[in-house]
Amino acid sequence: MCGTLHIHLTLAKRRQPPSPSTHQTMSTTPRPPQRPPPSPPIPKLSDMQPPILHEIRDSSLGGRGTFALANLTPGTLILREQPLYTTLTPAYTTSPQSELDQLEEVRRCFTNLSEDRKQLFSTLAMSRPTFEAWMDFLGQISGVGEEKGDDEDEETKKRREKNEMISIMLARHFTNAFQLSRRDGDNDERGRRDGLFPTASRLNHSCLPNAYWSFNTTDDEGMEGLMEVRATHVIQAGEEILITYVPTLSTKEERRELLWEGYGFECHCVACEGKNCLLGEERRKDIKLTMAKFEKGGFDGRAMDAMKAASLQEEESLVDLAVVSSYHRAAVYNERDDNFTLALEYAGKAARMCSVILGPEDRETKIHYQIEGRIRRKLEKAERQRLEDGDGT
């Protein structure tokens, strides 16, 4: 019994953890460091889809439209979409060669689509004037008129049918494609870039839109990226989400001409036919005239012009990069005049509006917040100096 008990006590003692002093003097083989668990992969922007906040259904404006499924506040990301394809063509001119370049580029992109994507493409609307313009162009090249003749032979019939198929393809492209222009306003030396986004193509037009779209490139060539659509105003559940197809500061006649030629419809939105449309029309003309003064030499009075343009744009309920530009100019012109309080006010407006239309993580938004921070530091320095000067008197 005693021997057995001694063995059990010895085993029990060996199972105890060593005391601190014993542990410090023991020679142990170091364990290899354990590898930390792998970090989860960073999701691609294209995989980070916003919750479904919209639906596509029949619109009172004609055809299909996009409607809010919930109440949306300004800045809400409504849609993020990859293009079906992007095209790059020389700058548009009226020359036949330019038209042929566009035709070949669109045909190349369409041919490379999978069958299911071609089917998706075929569901998009097309402008009748655009279709007729391409039929006329192809008819001149092929020598086949749009109207069928009584004595038309089989070869002529085939050429006309081919022209119709190509014209439908081109009309669908140019009716729905978004021009992916540079934000800095400079022309792309390589030509014009367009992207086709099947879901965003369902967004209807208003000259006073409640949403804003932008294209965020993910490559140096500017051909890959994502379309993002954000609310610019409060949008009630069930309300149609609308963007603008044309420059908002154009006159009503100019806007209607562009819309008819490019999309085949006449606009009847509140900016064109609402009870205050005449006042709005005069206001938009005044905005353009005031903004034109920005390009003149010198800085005298330019802060006042920028603030006037911004005020008129606010009255017109416009929310876009043109308004951001007016805010920014008002900020920097007041900064140059050492009016830091006003400069800070407009720099903050520029940053917040940029965050609404482009998102808080956009590079341009961050630049505007940096400008706001710079002006705030100048204002704080000026206030400290004023207090010091006051204490010394």
C-alpha cells in the first residue's frame, strides 16, 4: 500500500505545473511560433452590393422606370453596377469615318457578349430618331434606301434587313449608353468612352433629378469600373428615381432638342412645365451667366459671383458637381480675400455635397474635406492672432 501510494503521489506531482522559480530555470525547447489565422479576403467593390432599395416597373413617363422601395435620404447608395461593356471611339464628328468607327466598336463589343448578355441587351429600349438616323447612314453607304421597292430583289432585301439589324443594335447602344467623361472636364485624348449599364439604363430622366450617377474607374485606362447611383434629395417609397440625361443648365429648348434627338421623347417634367418653370428657366440662365464670369481674369468680385451662383443653384434645388464647383470657388476666393469664416462655410458645403453625390470615400470628396480642414486651421490661427492683438491693447 505504501509503495503504491508513493507512486501515485509522484505521478500527481509530475502533473502539476512548474512553480515560477522552477519554470525560469528549466531548459525547454522553444516552440515554433504559431501562425495567425489567415485574414479574410478584402471584398471587391463589385461584390459590395448595397441592399436592394429599388424595383423596375412600368412608369407613367413611358416604358419602364426605377422606383424606390423605401424612403431614401440624400447620399443613399441606390445602385452599384458593372458595365455590360465599355466602348472607346474617336471624338464624335459628322464625318462618315467617325460614324464607321463608332459602328465597328459597338459591333465588336456586342459580338463579344455571351448569349445571355445579348438577350439582356435586346430588352433595352431604343430611340426611333436614332434608329432612323443610322438607317439613313447605312442606306447611303450600301445604296439601299429605307423604303422597300415593289421590284426589290432578294439581294437588296438581305442588305436592307442587315442594315435594320445593325441600326437596332446601334440605336439600343446610343439610347442607353452613359458617357464616361472625365470629372476634370478635359477631353480624353484617346476619344470618347461609353458604358452600357442595363439596370441603370432603366432610370428615367428629369431636368430636376432626385438622383446622381457617377462612374468610378478601377484601372488606369478608365475602361473598367462601377456605376454608382445615389439619392440627392429625399425620395419617398414608391416615388420614381430620376437622373438627368442632359446638362441641367441648358435652356428648355436646348434640353428638349437634345432629348428628342438622342432619346426620342419630349420632356414634361416640373422644370419644363411646372408652375414655377418660367422662374426656374430665368434662374438657370442667370446661373450660367454668373458662372461664366469665373473664367475672366482677376479675382475682384469673383467671391461674390461664386456665392451668387451657389445661392441660385440652391434655390433651383440642383445637386451635382456644378454646384460643388460653385461652393468650391466661393471657398477659395473668400480664402484669398482672408474671409475665412465665409470660406469655411462654403468649403464645408462643397465637401458635404460631394459626399452625397460621390460617396464619403471618393477621392474628390476627401480632397474637399482636406480643403475645409486647411481653411479651418487658417481661421483658428486668425482668431488666435486677433485675441493676442486684443490682449496687447
